[in-house]
Amino acid sequence: MQIFTSFYDNVSRIDASGYALVRVSRTAPPDWFCKAYPNHVDLSEHLGPSPAMLKECHPLHNWEEFRPRYIDEVLGALEKEWLKAKFKQIFSDNEEHPLLLLCYETAEENCHRHLIGDYLGLHISELQLSKRT
């Protein structure tokens, strides 16, 4: 099972039919995203940082505080095996297409979506898009 990460605005640059789109941001996705991809999987309640966390220590401004807090408060509240099984189920339910975990952060560094793979011991990499010419 392959798992990639990216941000919402990149979805329009790929053939999304080849991925199982998974929301991991607690903040509501862009309106166009829900309209264009109504069958996406919403794991925001399980994997998204809370609004309070984002307000108090946004990852772009305070990664050193955000990182351990996210791991403790969000990932620490989940059973690792449950989340691994959930990812496997999403993979199976979506014709074994790679999962694409999505949030708002455009930079792959200092983003919670990369902490998910580390926590689970799974290889998760940023989706590399070819540059438009």
C-alpha cells in the first residue's frame, strides 16, 4: 500500500481518480474540493490538529511546540493498529489506489501530515508533481 501526502490546491494538478483522497485537516476543506471530490474520505476528526492547537502553536510559526503537542494530543489519542487498519480499508475500498493525505500546508516540512507516517512506522512521502511547462 502506497501513501502520499499533498495539499488541496495540488489535487487539481493530478488525475485524482488514481488516488484515494483522504482529508487530514480539521479546518474545513475548500468548497470546490468537496464539490469536485464528494467521495473523499474524511479522517479530519481523527488526524487534524484542533483549531485551538493551530491558534496556540501553528506549525509554520512554532514547529518545536506544535510537533510534540500534535503527537501527544492527536496521534497519542489513537490506537496505532486501528489507524493502520483504517488505511488498509480505505486502500481496499478504493481499488487499491494509493492514499493521498491532504491538508492546507503547501510546504512538506513542518506539516502534521508527515508526522502520521512517522508515528505509524509507515513510509509516507510527498507526492512529487512534474513542473508545468
